[in-house]
Amino acid sequence: MEAARALADLVEISPQIEAAAVLAAGGEMAGSVGIPDARATILTRAVRELLDGAAGFRSDAARVTQLHATLSGGDVFAVAGGDERTILAVTQEGAAPGLVFYDLKQCLGRLRDET
């Protein structure tokens, strides 16, 4: 399954998700939905920096595999997969973190299983 199709399905089944993207192992965008091209680079860089920065606070220096940032007007979620891909979502305010993380992990798993 290609990333753009998987993300379109994700946004369709998860009404709290307004936009989503998959980042390839190198950090480049592999697909997105609802993210303007002009904002894609900024968002991908910010998510990578947040994941890397959060890892710096771990005592075991392990990488961070999920992240939730609350912003005014909405939230950003990211899940880093075992295959070095990362999926991220921008949600409305008050989205249920457990449901968003579950949906992101399921989408990432479908992408992994299809390759």
C-alpha cells in the first residue's frame, strides 16, 4: 500500500486527524494528506527534532518511539516505526491520545506489511 493511500484511509476512519504524513528512513516525506507543500519541510524537520531531542532526556539513550505535543488549536502526534519510518498526525484540540496513537500504529503496520 502506498503511503498516500494509507494516509487517506487513516484520515477517513479517524475524524480527529486533520492531516498526516509518513516520513521515510532518511527523513524525507514519503506521502501526506492535508499538509500544504509549503509546510511539509517545516513539519517534518520539527517532528524529527522533537523525537531526537526527547531521546536526549532518556537515561538509556534509546530512541523515542512516540510523541504527543499539545499546541494552541490542536495537537501533533508522531510514531516512529521499527523500519525507521515515522508517521505523524495533526489533530483537532482534545483528540484522545490513545486512539490517535492506536490509529497511527495500525497505519504504520499496514505500510510495513505491504512492503
